[in-house]
Amino acid sequence: MDACPYLPPGEASLSAVSMRRVGKDRGGAFYELALCCAQSRWQRGLPAQAILLLNRAFSADLAGDEPALREWPPPYAAIRWIMENRGEGQFIGNPRRHFQHLATRMVEPRRDLRSWRAWACWAIACEVFPGAPGDIVQLEREGVKEPSRSEILTRLELLGLPGEAELWQSVSGGE
């Protein structure tokens, strides 16, 4: 399977378990390894697992000046590319519902930022899968309000890395 052009190369043997290599580090090495693991899972025909590893990459504690970020910016483009390029019959689940749940069930550390990144990915999933339903039961029971594009953009501008909001906007179709 062709490599995702928005991710670094990943050894075929990499998986979520490979993330143990970095121990408790959640910085640049963690981020880059999560991206490599996502590529590995993608190339093995496992797009849902690749997305889960990109979720991990989004959880990295980055300052914005890490070498890995210069070459591999926050993986919004990779998320979109994987959703759009998955093969027929490859399990991907319902990314809209997945990111809705991720955004609303986020825990520390960096809860707010990570939640808004999940909402940003949710917005991309809504574009790629316009007919995919959200979790209506959760929305009603928990009073969750799906955010607008402008709200997501504002929160990423406030909480995200330098240029992250603009990157997301360019990947998600802009406004």
C-alpha cells in the first residue's frame, strides 16, 4: 500500500506497543514515533489503527520548536488523507463519532488543547463522511454542543502551536 505522504516512514513491525520505546517521554521523540507507527499501521492496511496512533501524536507535549515538527507538522492532513484513501473493506469505523467521543471524554494532561484538536479532527471527519451520524444520544444526554468551525479555529489559535490553527483551516477546507 502506498505510504501516506504526510507521515514519516515507519518500519513494518511498528505498532501501538512500539510506543513503549520512549518510556514516559511525551515530547518530540514520542510525537515522531507515533507518526511512524501510524504510517506502519496504514501501510499494513489498518486505517483505524493509524488514526488511533495519530490521536497519540496529537497528545504529545510539544513547544513548537521540535525538529520533528519542522518536517512533520500536526497531522491534520494525514488524518484527512487516511480517511479519504482507505481501501474498500478496510475497517475505519465512524470517525465522526470517534472524534466526538474523544473530544468530550478527554482527560489531563493538556485536556483543553487535546479536546479542541479532537474537535478539529471531528470537523474533518464530518467533511469526509457527510452522511456519518454523530452520537445523538450522547449529545442529548450530556448536553454536548457540536462546535462551529470558527469556534474550533479560535480555540486552536488560543491553545495550539504557532500556525496550527491555519494549518487545520487549510486542511479542513478553510472558511
